[in-house]
Amino acid sequence: MLEGILTKAAEDALKGKDKAAAFLLNRKQQVESSEQPAAPQLDIDDRKVLDFYNAQLYEQFKKQGDSE
């Protein structure tokens, strides 16, 4: 279920929906900065999915910034 939610948010973010991008980036920051995660630890597969979409988002926003 978590993978489905993150996938949908990532798809929306890649379509340029700012709220979805902000959600993913804020969630990533919370997970990385939290001493005690708000949710159970992600397993290795969920972490790979999140890292993959994070890299895609980063590249898309980088390209958008370069074109402006």
C-alpha cells in the first residue's frame, strides 16, 4: 500500500503537481532527519522505490531550472 501511495505521488510530481513533489520531498526529509521514524522502517524494496522516484524528481526539477 505504501508503495502505491508513493508511486501515485511520484507520478503526480513528475507531471508537475507541486503539492505531490512537496509531499515526497518533505517525507524524505522527515525520514532522514528523524531519530525515531514516524512510520515503520522501510524495507529494502520500498527504499529502492523511494530513491528511484527521488532521483527522477531531482532530475526533472534540475532540467526545469536549467530551462528557465
